[in-house]
Amino acid sequence: MSRISPLFERLRADGRLGLFPYVTVGYPRLDSTPDIVAALVEAGADLVELGVPFSDPLAEGRTIQATTQKALANGVNVVHCLETARLCRQRTEAPMVFMGYLNPILAYGVDRFCTDAAAAGIDGLIVPDLSMEETGELHRACREAGLDLVFFVAPTTTEARMRHVAELASGFIYCIAVTGVTGSRDEIAADVDKLLAKIRELTSTPLALGFGISRPEHLAQLKGKVDAAIVGSALLDRITEDDPAGSAAAFVREMLGPDSRGEAQFGH
């Protein structure tokens, strides 16, 4: 069993909103990610999304596209992402998921990728361009490898697709707060409550909200509405070349504010 379900059980028992930061593997330097992940968890992050760089990241805004290009220029590939996950797993027991596009998974081999990801300590996959029609093979491979396959719902998602997502999803469902690409925004979209109410009627699977979350007050607004908040672009904008881990940890502590636990929830 992946580490994701037990995490949500703990969050619900504690009455706490989870914080799930996203980092691009190999950014800002090829070897930065294990230190960043360890620092994020120590600062209070509950789960870390490891972004697998891809040359055509359709769902990403300016920040993640820029970090992706830097990571690719640094020499990141799928094999490096798997090795990075292994190194991260040596330093934390916090859940980790790969977030990446379908083409690199297909090129590596679906079954091989899922098996190797699980062996490296990954708990789940998020694939933004995975269509419901193409889900079968990857869903099967994830189940066989013990990985959760996380699906998206957005304000534009039809009820029929939501029902399909509710049937297939495990781990959590990624709720997209806005229509468009990733990126920091000043406010959470007004129609988020409607989206959350719709999907909540169909499933008891935990919900995590992402796209545009960037401020402590956003987390305060989401308490009691979702199980976790996902933060990507705002974090990546704050990561510095000279102190990647320290700057990442400072951002998480700032987001959590007085609720920050200040010490690792999971052992290294």
C-alpha cells in the first residue's frame, strides 16, 4: 500500500489541511532535488510532487515551463528522475508522487516505469495529459505496482467524466482551481466551491486543490473545504540558485505560518 492513504487518515484525524509542494526534478541544479525535498518535509510539507521534465508541458505556465527547460538543459531524463526519487526516499518517509506527461512514460515503457517508480519509493503518478480513453494500461500497471493514479477534475469537467474519475481514482483527486495553466494568482477562483461540491457528491476519495495557490491566506480559505493544497509555481519562484533547500523551506514555513510544525513529521 502506498503512503498516501495513511497520510490522509492522519490529516483528517488531526483536522489539518495537507500541504503538497511541487518541485521540478533537477532544478535549479541537477543534484538539488534531494536536499530540497528533505528541507520541504522538515519545514512541514506533507507530500512532495516531483515534476518529471518534458519538452512540451502543455498544462504549465511560465514558471514551471522555465524550470522544466532549465532542468532539461541540466541533463535530466527519466532515469535521473528515478534515481533522484531513490535518493529522496533515503531521506524521508513522506509520500512522493511523480507528476509528468504521458510521452516519457510510454517511451520508457508503462509497466517498466511503474515498477521502477515504485521500487524507487514513489507512491503515485499524476499525468496531466492522460485522457480517459488512454487510462486502461497505465491504471492497470499502477495497480500492479502498488501506485496510486491521481486524476484531475476542473471547473469544465463534465459530470460523466467526474463519475469516471470517481470510479478510478485512488490516493487523491487533483482539483484544478482555474481554467488554464499553472501559475501563482492573487485569489482563488470563485467557482471552486461548486467544483468541490460536485465531486464530493460522487466520491469519498480525498481532494487536493491546485493551480494558483500561492499565499498563506489561500490555505486559510481552503480549510474544511479540501483535504490538501498543492503549491508549485509560487514555490519555484522562491527557490534560489545559491540556497535551493533553504529558500524552499522558508517558503513552506511562510505558507504554514503559526501552524508550522517546525520539525520533520517523517523521519529521515
